[in-house]
Amino acid sequence: MSGFPVLTTTLLVPLLGAIIIMCLPADKHKSIKYTAAVATFISMILSLVVFLGYDKALGGMQFIETIPWIKDLGVNYALGVDGISIPMLLLTNLIGFSSIYASWKIEERAKEFFTLLLILISGVMGTFITTDLFIFFLFYEVVVIPIYLLVIMFGSTKRVSKEYAGMKLTIYLLIGSAFLLAGLIALFIKAKAISGIPSMDMAFLGTLDYSSGFQILVFAFMAFGFGTLLSMFPFHAWSPDGYAGAPTAVSMIHAGVLKKIGGYGLIRIALTILPLGAKFIAPVIAVLAIGNVVYAAYICLSQKDLKYIVGYSSVSHMGYVLIGIAALNIISINGAVIMMFAHGVMAALFFAMIGNLYEKSHTRNIEDFGGLAHQMPKLATGFMIAGLASLGLPGTVNFIGEFTIFVGAFSTFKVIAIIAITGIILTALYILRTLGTMLFGPRKEEWDHLQDLKGPELVPLVVLGLAIILGGCLPFTLMDLITNGVEPLVAQMALIQIGGLF
């Protein structure tokens, strides 16, 4: 792949697909869908090429592409991937490809839907592969517009109106981005004052010596910005409503990868550049994460709407990620990264199955169903794989993430780790209750007319189900890569010297 801009190609193929779709007649639904499917398939294959082609022995950033852009601000179009960003790139494209097929039956305004969806996928992807802070923030802002339009135009009005869900989601994202922008501007100004060089390069900013007071203040801004995106307690309320109001594909991307921008940003930007701020504020993050794990899991016990169950479950699982990041050691951060990947494929599979069932039955209430495994065995298989992954069953990739997080976190936050383990018990309760009520027991004859998954509907089950199982049975495929990225990051954190208070 030497000399071939594989990352730029991976990034631009969905945008090219969106442009082609915009040029197609609105009534050519098959052409629109096949264009979207081909674009996301190419990006997925290219991300697999990057995954398999990364040289672990060499390590560091690879597949680097740099083009000067705004010289006075030190902004470059700079792309590169390492052991932390490659799993997120792969995750984005696995879910992006699956989301197209989860939306295969959309006919009304299909042109607008798939155009916005491809722009959303490309925007999310960009945040994971750029090495420039300005470009990172640019891609983050690109994500907000299509996700808002997709929710208010194609969302559900089952429990909350799609307009309410879309506006609530967008407001929270913009509030978080405002704090993030303030932190990035402060970081740029301080870095220029220290080095005399205007630069937005993440690696360069991570080599400078910042005062302790500055690090704590800016890390607090970034922790709030990224934490809001990661639905950190108590700034999580937007997330379940956003899931419930969004169309299936957007729920998949929202839960699967959009939230992960928050966790990735905390690791890639905040921890690496501001290590003292991280050490000072990490205990606060760990305490708040308990609210995610225990409170959100407890709320799931009282929910009857499938989307809200998975929505609050996602908030709970993000608590594990926050604990792993807050523990600030190689093992726990490894666990946080693999947990982000694991939760992404699990939540996306859950929402794909829920969307398919809702489209055919027009209800998401778990008590309306019973014995679905008799009527829709393939759909039931998807629910079972996602459900067992959610409760961390050994053999699924989620178990690897949870186990690694608890091992790493126990050495730093013993009490918090013990309390967080109770979240596993609550998760088992609401997942087994949900699956037992819906899938097993006497068959309800009123649903005998429902058709099982077939054709394009099987794609999310196959792609995401395989990712869950292969990641759990062959954990070294991800863990070795992630360790390769986390080790130098933690070593760099330890080497940075701290100046005075301000």
C-alpha cells in the first residue's frame, strides 16, 4: 500500500457515494441503495486492509498522510492510525455497512436518507483517523448536522416526538462541543506561547510542558465535552431519548460509534496531552462512572420499551469505559478501547434487530411479545447474540473488555471496581428478563404472520454477530493491536514534565 492514500480513500468513498446518490433520480430506490451499499462495502474492505496491514513490530502512527492547509494556525490535513484508532475505524465501517442493510426497506425520501447517512458515516470516521486537532473538531461538527436531520426527518414518534429527540440530542452535542472548543483554543494558545510554533498536531502538543493549573483547567473542559458525548452521568439524559427517536440506522451509528468519539477523544487528546489534569480529575470521573454503571442499569429494570432498555444499557456500559480510562494504566485503558469496540458491535446488532421487529409489528413493548423464537428464529438468534454479549458472556468480545477493565481498575479504585461489578448482576437481570419474555414461552398467535429475517436483513446479523464471536474467541487479534497503541501513550504520559501552577 506504499504511496496509496488508503485512509483518504476510505474516508472519501462514502462521500463520493453521497454525491452519486444526489445525482440520481429520487425514484431510483434500488440504484440509491446499491450505491450506498457499494460505497460502505469498499470502505469496510479498506479498513480491513489497514487492520491487517498495520505493522505491530514497527508500532506508532502508520499510513500517514499530511497536506499543509492553514499555515498561520499550523493546521494540516493530517491522517494516521495506530493501535487505538484502527479498532475504531474498523468498528465505524462494520456498523456503517450493516446500517445500510438495516435500512433496506426505506422507500420514502430514500435519496435524502442515504445521502445524509453516508455523510454521517464519513464524518464519524474522520474523527478517528485524523492527527490534527482542528481537523478532529471539524469532523466532529460535521457529524451534528446529518444526525439532527436524520432524526427529525425519519425518526420514530413512539414515546417521544422525533423533533424533541433530535433537538435534545443536538443541544447536548453542541454544549459538549462548546466546552471542547474552549479547551482546544486554550491549548493552541498555550502551546504557541511555550514553543513559539503555531501547531494543532496532536503528537507535537503532547511533547510540551504545561503548567499544572493549566492542565487541570483544560482537562476539566475536555472531560466535560467528551464526557457529555460519552453520556457520562449526570449528562446522559439525551442519549436514551436520542436512540428512541432516531431511525434504526442512526441508532446503530449513534450507539455504535458516535459515543465512542468521546472515549477516543479522552484517550487520544486529553490523557496524552494533559496527564496531570487526568491524574487530578480521574477520581471524579470514576465516581461519576458509578452513576452510569449502577443507576442506568437499575433504570433498565423498569423499562418496557426495547429501545429504552438498550439506550440505558448503553449508558451503563459507557460507565465501564470511563472507569477503564480513569484508572490510567495500560491494562485498564486497553480494556476501555476494546470495550468501546465490543459495545459498538453489540449495541448496533441490538438496534438492527429492534428496528426490524418494530417495522413488522409496530410495537417495541416487550410485554406484547412471547415465543418469538418459534416464529422468527433468525431474529431471535440476533437478539440472543447481542443480549449475551451485553451481559459479558465468555466467548463474546464484551467479556474481554469488561474483564480487562476490572483487572486494571482494581489496582487503582478498589471500592469503585467492586461497586461497578454489581452492574453485571443488574445487566443479567434486565437482559435475561427481556429475552425470556420476548423470545421464549408460549407462542402468541397474533404474531404468526411476522416474517423472519431474509435477504438483506441478514447482513447486520452476520457481520456484527461474527465480530462479537470472533473478537471473543480470538481476542489477541484486537488486544495485541490495542496494546501496541496504548503502551507508548502511557509511557508518554509518564515522561511529560510538569511546570509551575500557571
